[in-house]
Amino acid sequence: MATIKEKFWIDPAKAALVVIDVQEKLAPAMNPKLYVRLKENLPLLIEGCKTVGVPVIASEQYPKGLGATLPLYQAATEETCVAKTAFSCCGEEDFVTALKKTGATQVIVTGMETHVCVLQTVLDLLDQGLTVHLVSDAVASRFLSDYSNALSLATQAGAVVTTLETVLFQLIKGAGEEHFKAISSLVRKRQHG
């Protein structure tokens, strides 16, 4: 059984960031409040992870029908982007292979929709024995009720439901760390809570 620190603290050397289905045709359907927050926080999360060397894996749900990853995130996620038709990323062998290649035992999860592809991925990752940190202010759904229910279910299943700033500051652990200035600069860019 994992200790409290192993479950709740993110270790950049053991982590991977998964960006789920932030796509052109899905974005307009999202709850506006949730989407604005995701749109602001996701680039900061990606940049923070890349700053400390956390690998980023993106997915696209049926890109032929739902379009590509939004241009705002394409450069950050182009290194590893997996097309899928299963709702859970774990239903796509290319994703499973890409994640295993990182060696991650902790997975930071963000994306759309919270109650479908994000939640199903979270459950599958937990089922594989991985520690999952679901970034609540960097996920979105069409309806607030679905979003809230998904966070509750993820918590019940054993995921750590967290926030952007919690993740960013856990990546560096303290003000004396090498990447402290870069991470604090990202945090200062935030406009909304």
C-alpha cells in the first residue's frame, strides 16, 4: 500500500501528464465557465510539466470527426499524440505503449470531457495500480452536474483530485529548487481562480 506521501505528492521523475481530447469540435460544446478555466490553466500545466521534464502524452477522440487538438495546445502535445476511438485512453494500445515507455507510476490527468473520456481513463489507470492526480481546474464537461459527479466518482475510486497550483508547486517542492522561478512565473500568469 502506498504511503500518504507516495499517493499525494507528485514526483516529476515518476510522473507523466496526460491531456485528453482537447479538440476543435468538442471545445464549443463545453460549459463556458469550465472551458475558460481549462483554456487558461492547461497551457500553464503543460509548460510547468515540460519545465521540470515530465513527459506529455495527448489523445484525440476520433479526430476525423472531432477535429485535431486545439492549435493552442498542438505544439506542446505534438511529441506524443494518440488517436483513439475507445473513450478511455487505456483502450488504445498506442497510448498504453507510450505511457509505459515513460516509466511513470504517477499520472497527472487533464482534458475533456470530465465524465466520459477523462473519468474512464482515470478509472483504468487506477485499475492498473497507477497513482492518478486529476486536475479539477483543467478539465471540462458540457454540464456542471456531470463535471461534479465525475470528480466525486474519481475521488471515490482513489484518484487525488487536485488543482493546477497544487500540481505546479509539488513539481518543485520548495523555493530553493532549480525551477522555482519558472514555476512561480507561470502561477503569476493566472487570471482566475
